[in-house]
Amino acid sequence: MFIEFFYFLRERGLKVSMGEWLVLLEGLEKGLHGSTLEGFYKLCRAIILRDESEYDAFDQAFSAFFGGLAQQDPLPKELREILEKIDPSYEESLSHFDPVLSDGVQGTPGSGKRSPGPGSGSSGGRTSIFAPGSRKFRDFRKDNTLDTRQFQMAFRILRNLSTQLETSEMELDIDRTIDETCKKNGLLQIQYRKPRRNTIRVILMIDSGGSMSGFARLCSELFQAASASRHLKELRTYYFHNIVYSLLYKDPTLEIRDDNCVSVDQLMNDCDEKYRVIFVGDAEMHPYELEGTEYNFVDKKSGRPGSETLRLMKRHFPHSIWLNPIPAHLSGIDDPDSTRRAIADVVDMYDLTLDGLERGFRFLLSGRK
């Protein structure tokens, strides 16, 4: 059963290591689960989960694997006898701690002989095994869209690009201090590091209008977070519609006037390959907009098509990513004829979620996925 549960968690996307699983089995051997399903649930969460964002996936997996126990008959007599030999107090603890398997109305939390009545206690008589199925809890997932604060936290990842100064001065390293203090069981271990100098230069390009109108608030929060970030030496923000042709615009109105336009060629002359480029857009358009020149009004429907401009910019700015507010599984990215697929083949594309932003920024750091 435990081996099946181990592989079931792995199939659900939880990266449970063999070392963590052995620690869990050791905890079971020592009785840390209290001989209850609820205790086992809590022990699993304490040992094998590494981040709050895994709570949701684990709860769903645990509910799917063990949820049927609430509707099953009491444990077979043979299995109860084995468990009682291991732990003579098992029968008593079973009815006292776990209403799911105790006598009473099967599958009804809080209905056992010694279990608290409905509404009693802080949990209202419910056990943890039922909490995942109710889905009434704070969502810690990383595949949800972001707010301004989460954008700001994600931009801190880019701080790793900063260069440490060659100086005798030192500053407090909070992260290492916390890690080393934890390793010493709470004994304070103050750690220092050389200060960093902001060297990060970012070009943010945002699709404006059309199908992106529904994501205007999200793009606004991204822009605010980038503008407020103290970890960037320089930030340039431009706008385009669907795909970049010859011009970029300084405001989302996309008005063609001298003080509002920058040519792509001029931008590449001004900015070298060290700049990190972030495109933001849903990549949804007619294929002709991407491959043709009909919508390149600035060059009078001639000049470079959008796909060629994108490839040119990718060659000049190798550290480029595309953030998409429409999740990949909803966009038809697997369709070889989709414009999203064509753009993703040129520029590495990530969902505009916390997880996608983190993975995208780490790609900007290292150039590796």
C-alpha cells in the first residue's frame, strides 16, 4: 500500500525523494502518526512537502488515494488482529482519534462513539482527510495569475544577476543567516556577504489592445512591479499590437507620433546583447499577421513581417522570454498551425503565473531551462 501511495504521489507531480520516503516510514515505525489516518496525513505533509504551493496537489492526491476509506466497511478482522499485535492500544486509539474508521455512521465525520459532535472544537468535528475534498481553504498553487506583490517578489529573482563588488565592506546575508541558524537548531549564525551592484537591464514589451484588453489590469500590475523594482539598473518599457513589426511604442495607445515611437533597428543599436527582453502577450492573431506584411502599416504594408522581426530580435537579444496570460493547456499550443506555436518556436514561452514567471526569470539568468 505504501509503495503504491509513493508512486501515486509521483504520478500526481509531487517530487517525493526516496530519502524523504524513508524518513516517513521511520516516523510511522515510531508511531508519530498516532495510528490514525489523520495523523498519517499530517506526518506526510510535514516530511515530504517542500513548499506551500504543493499543499493543494498533495491534498487532492491524498483524498483520491485514501478518500474511499470513509465509505468502506470497518477494517477486516485479520488486519485488525495484526495491527493490535503491533500496537495493543490500536483498537482504542482507532475509535478515539479517527472518526473516519470508528463505529457509527460510516463516512460521516464526527459520528463515532467518542468523536466530538458536529461543530465542536476548532475544526467543527471534521478530520483532515475530508478537508481536501471540500476545497474550502486558501489556495497556495503556483499556477494562478499574479497580483502586484507576487510580481515584485518574482522580480527579486533577477537580483542574482547583480555583480558582487570587490570591496572589504560586508553586508548581512539574511537568507544564509536563516539557513545556517536552522542547521544549528536555532543557534544564531550571522552570515555576511559582499554587497551587490545592480547591473540588470531589462526591456519589457507588452501587447496592447485587441484580445489583450481583458488582461490590461494584469499587465498594468506587471508594469508597476517592474517599475518599482530596486533590483534593475535600467528598465525600458514599450508596447506593440499582436507582434512587433518596425516600430515599438512608448505608451499603450500605440499612437504614431515622433515622441511615442522607437524603431526596432534603433533599439538594437542602442541596446546590446546583455539586455534581458521580456515579451508579454497572448500570441493570438491571424497567421497572416505573423508571416505577412499586410498589417505593417508603418512601412506601408511592406518591410519585414512580424516573424522575421521576432527572429532578428531573438538573435540580437539571446536572453529573451515570452510571458503568456493564457495557460498553455487552454491555448491550443499543440496545434502546429497556431501562431502561439510559431512564436514559442522562436522565443521561449512561459505562462504568466508565479511558477511560469519564476521559471522564465531563471532562464533569463542562466540561458538554461
